Amino acid sequence: MNNSSCHDASLKSYQHHVYAVVYSVILAPGLLGNVLALWVFRIYVRETKKAVVFMMNLAVADLLQVLSLPLRIYYYLNGTWPFSHLLCLICFYLKFVNMYASIYFLGWISVRRCQLIMRPLRYNSSKQKGDIFICVTGWFLVCLGCLIFPLMRNLSSDSNSNDSQYCFAELPLRTISPSAVWVLLIIAELVGFILPLVVVVVCACLTAGSLREKTEGVVPDRGEKRRALRMVLSCAVVFLLCFAPYHITMPMDFLAKANTLSDCSLRDLVLRCHTVTLSLASLNCGLDPLMYYFTSDEFWRQLGKPEISESMILSRRLSCITGGEDVDDD
């Protein structure tokens, strides 16, 4: 499936350059943003009724991929993989785990925010203990389903073979019947993209429609609804920007790698476009923290609470004592 009569030496260089630049750009903000988000949400995990548990799990999913980015950057800058074959497969696997876990939790964040607005008495009166079960189930299904991606690659690692230099999408594919691959593609598109997309769009429409409805003392003002709408719309934007392009080009990418496309220029165009869409799918690691900061009112409210402020001041004082310097705390 990897062999082709079309050969363009510049294609591999183009792909490595794009991936190296994109991953380098998102590494620092993705790491800092998601670590800060986990720190804040972990302290105030009690507020599960506002989807904090789902945001925490989304941050964990993003952090898993961010931690693998240095190895990816090394590979795309040097063009060779000096590490173990198993480590390559783990990094390759984490990419897809992050993508589909993010899709799963973005959908549930939208659902929970919509429920909070549509039925505030039911979903605002107590903690949603079922959220933990939803998260555990989601992780199990995503981790199980994404195993197909590394398993489709050739797992044999021969140190004397040139294949040991390669990693990620350049790993050789197993021989799989086209019908089996199409079944997997259809399942990935329907379950992993189209169904969650419908959920996010419906939640956005319902939340937007609730702004026109009159409240009867249940929700005292429209501020909560507008904040919920910002959160749901942000989920939709991240979803459409990061994951929609990838799932549009994924079937065409399969056709190109399966040598179904006879036109070499078309094949080259598809592979180059898929490189861009795969890069966009990685941007969610940096966009998700921005979504927390600018749409989650409880994030800023909790960040400004006395407990956190005091811990920040204490950390600064300890740092000053260690460094032997005096700093004004105003």
C-alpha cells in the first residue's frame, strides 16, 4: 500500500518541514496551558456540574500528545528515528488517542453546558456523579478503538533494515484487504466524527435558542446562558477547525497511499493537503486551554480565589528566600 509509481522527493521534505514547524509552535503553549488548566481544575474538581471533569480529561488528553511532541520534532528535523520501535508506536498511538478523546470530551462539554441551561433545576442542583463513569467509559473506548492505528503498521523491528529509521505515518503498512480498510474508515468517520459533530451542532443550536426564551425565576439572568453559549460555540469552533479538515481528507489520503489515484499530481495534492489537515488536528492542544481561559467563567473565578492567590504569593516568597532576594508583593 505504500509503493507507488509516483515519486516526488520534495514531498517528504515538505511534510517534515510542516510537522516540525507546527509541533514546535504548539509545544510550549500546549504544555504550559494544559498544566495550568489541570492545576486549577484539580483544585476545584467539586464543580462537576459545569463540566469541569470533562475539561480536566480533555486537558489530560492534550497533555499526553504534548509530551510526545519533542520526539516528533526530533524525528522531523533529523529525518531518522534512533529510539526504540515500541516508543515510535506509542507516540504514533497517542496522536490518535488525543484526537478522538478530544472529540469525545468536547462533545460532552457541549452536552453538559446545554443541559445546564435547558434543565437548570435538574443539572444545577447536585453534582453529576455519572460524569466519572462517562469519562472512564470514554477513555476505555477511545484507547481500545485507537489500537487499530498502530496495529495496522508493520510491528517487526529489524535493526538492520532501513525501515527502523522510519516512524509515524512513514511506517510500512500491513497487507490489509481494501474492504476491511473501508469498513474501518466508515466507522471512524461515523462514530469518531459525524456523530459527535451532530451532537455539538445540536447543543449549540439549543443553547442559542434558549437565549430567546423567557426565564421564569429558574435562571435569574441571561449571563449564564451567554457564557454557556460561548463555551458550546468554542467547542464547535475547535471541533470544526481542528478535526473536520482531517476527516474530510482521510479517505482521500487512504486512496492515495493505496495507489488508487492514477494521477500523480492529484496524489501529490492529496498528500500535501492531508499533511496540513493532520497539523490542524494537533492545534487543539493549544486551542483548548484558550477555550478554558476565555469562555469558562469559573476558571477565572477560581483562579482569583484567595486560596490560589495566597499559594502564588507563598511560592513567590519561597522563591525569593531561596534566591536570597527581597521582592515587593504589591
